[in-house]
Amino acid sequence: MQPGKRLTGKVAIVTGGASGIGAETARIFAVHGAMVMLTDANVALGESVVHDIVAAGGTAQFSQHDVRSEERWSSIVAATEASFGRLDILCNIAGISGRDPTLNIQTSLTAGPRLAEQTLEQWNLVMEINATGVFLGTKAAIPAMQRAGGGSIINISSICGIVGSHANAAYHASKGAVRIFSKAAAIQYAPDKIRVNSVHPGFVDTPMTKPGHSNPDVARKRLEVTPLGRFGTPADIAAGCLYLASDESSWVTGSELVIDGGMTAN
Amino acid sequence: MRLKGKVAIITGGAHGMGEAEARLFAKEGAAVVIADVLQKEGEAVAADISAGQGRATFMTTDVTSELAWDKLIATTIATYGKLDILVNNAGISGSSVGDELALAGWERLMAVNATSVFLGTTRAAAVMAKSGGGSIVNISSIMGFIGGADSHPGYSASKGAVRILTKTAAVRFGPSGVRVNSVHPGFLPPMLNNTNADGRASKVAVTPLRRLGEVMDVAYGVLYLASDEASFVTGTELVIDGGYIAQ
């Protein structure tokens, strides 16, 4: 391994790679020598991140990806093995907030519909993308990682998978599902040296949180409950993913890495 | 180098996990003060690091003594100009204190494993706050989460104390830029010194990744929390246990 490069020779799939935490994680993985299959539903943005990674001397390809499609997962894992020879790392980052576009976040402290007003369709959409997508991705990656002799799966949950709030209950439920699904998967595939861990970001500045954080009242209240007194950056979360992806964490599985500026310790 | 220009104190740095952390930190560019009661072993580690182009010094330190902490921190700042990182790694096992139900054993475990962390965390945080921040890493254990049939009640209590003391300190010192996190190792050979081969095999059998931990497994986690890569991480529990408490 080259000094300073912690993922040399490894192959990673990063979902939700077109923006925010996913884009930064894909970039940092590539900087550390990984070959990255970057996937996202947004083709134009995803291709532009891949273009930037390649221009900076990294190795990456883009695949359009609806994480709810089991068929699409199979073809992306197959394409990754065909292009890069193996699969070592899967970073399940794709997710949605479930924000109701009819609610005005600029005047409200909650981004989602309250429980009694939530439709089954809204609930199902959040669960399908945030939780079912992680199940399908993990399921598709396991045979490839068994062929590679092991691997590391990193599932992005949230502090909303640990504590409750006024935000969308479906979002909380989906992130709680990711938290405990990761532990079940960790136990089942530890004998195959496949590690599965969850990452729990707090309030991070990303395109997903921008509508909320651009409301000064929302931003102030969120900063007040964050002991470190700032919002996280995508790089803060990507660095945690790098630790869990690399062999430095080869005895870490079923763990929850909380990166929240101290919010849930309070 | 991930700790370039940083100054770190590592307690219990004369052997085992602490020694691995000291060597890794020095390799990553930190100046390291090894604090331990084991003078001969600690001086040897510091000399070895210095011979290999790293920066390290040793200070005989009883972590249960408030005076010793004052001296350790003052000497570190006199020698290296500041303090960025403290790893509270010093600790003793339940089996080292004998009778599990004797008060003396409980008090000894609490003093070495928990009171030391209180003293070190509060004194170091005060100094770090003045210089704009820092990172404190407290070594707890999986026994800070779960009850183990073989675990001394005082050992478990001391590690649980470290876990929640860490969160209190994180909330209190966060606004000063001081991060405080706990690390929770599972079954490692240094902790199983008094365990025979059958005992070790039984620990491997209950660890999902089917091996005991190695000191470097813990040292890399401590490095992550100590470095600026974890600058938004505080009050967090990093479990490094091969999956043991996930089941």
C-alpha cells in the first residue's frame, strides 16, 4: 500500500454519489486509491462527480441507480466486478428525507408530515429508498464479497435512527431499520469476513438539509443542541466511512459510528 | 502524516495497547509523552521511538494522583509547548485485585480505571480549551455496555463510569472545541493474561469475526478519534470488538 493511501487496490460501490455525503465519500475513497463505482438516480450530477474524480487522477465510473430495484442492484454489482475485477466495499448512502414539498420549511420547524397526516404512500417511499434499498444492496454485495474473501459494508443511518424528534416519523423508522439491520447482517456474515457497520450523521450541511438549514430558526435551534457548535460537513462523514472501509477497522463490525458534534450525547 | 505537529499524552503507554498507540502516534507525526507506573518499560518504549526518528519522552505517573496529573500536564507543556491529545489508556483488570466481593478491590478498580479518567479529562480539557481545542480518547470496554459472567463487578462499573463520564465531558467541553470520545475494545490478548488456552478459545468462539483483537485494531480507532478527521465526532462510543456486543 502506498503511504497515505488507505484503500489501494480496493473496489467500492458508493450509492447516492452525485451530491452531498455520497459525492465526498466517493472522492475521498478515490484519493485513497480505491476504484469507485459511483451510483445515483441523478445522471447529470453523478457523471459530473465521476468526471471530477477522473480529472483529479482517480478511477471511477457512473451507473444510474434506483436503489429500490433488485435487478438494477444485480447488474451494478456485475458491472463493478467486470470493470474492476472484484468488490470490497459497499457504501449505502442514497437516501431521502421524505420532506413534504407542500410544507413550507422556511416557516416550520418540522420538515415532514406529522404522523396523523402521513399517507401510506409517503411512508412507503421513504422506507423503500432508505431501508429496502440498504437490504437489496447488502444482499447483492454479499456473494461478490464472498468471492473477494471478505469486505466492508457501510450503511448510512442517522442520529434519527437513535433518537426521536418532530421530523418525519418514516425517516426515523427507516434509519432505525438501517441501524439494526446492519447488526443482523454483521452477525450473519462475520464468518465470511464481511463487516457491516452503520454511520450516524448529525446535522450536516448537504443538499438534503439545505432547505431546513437555510431557515435561520431551524439552523439556530439545531446549532444550540450541537455541543461543538457547528454543522457537520460531508468530509466529516466521509472520513468516518474511510475508517470503516479500510483494513484499519478490520476488527470492527456491528458498530455504530455516531458523527454528530455531540448532539446525541446531550 | 495524520498527527503532524500534535502533542499527545498516552497513559499506560509502557506496554500493550498504550505502547501500540504511542508508536503509531509517533509514526503519524505526534510528539508523545508516555505516562506509566512502569518506568523501565516506558523508558524503553520512548527510547525506541526516539531512535526511530520519532519524538517521545517518558514520565513516571500514577494516574490516581491529582498531583501527578498536574505535573504530567505541566511538564508536557514545558517540553513540547502545548497539549492536543490525551489518551486515557491506563487501567487494570478485575483479576488483578483478587477477591471479587472485597471493598478494597472495588475501590482500587474505580481509582485506577475511572477516577484517573476524571482527573485526566478535566485537567487536560481545561488546558486544551485555552489553546482552542483538543481531543481526549478514553479507553472503556465492552464491559461498559454489558454484564459479563466473568467480569469483576468493579471492573464493569469502572468502565461504565468511563463511558458516561465521557459523554458528560463531551457536552461540557464541546463549546471550547475539546472533543471527548470513548473506545470499547472486546477480547484482546493483553486482557486475557490470566486466561488459559481453553479460555481464549472460548472467547474466539463467541466473537463473530472469529479472532481475538490485536492491539493495532484498537490503536487505529484511537488514531481516528485523535486526528482532525474526527473533528465533528464527540461523545461517541467506538466499539472495536469483532461484533461481540452486536449479537
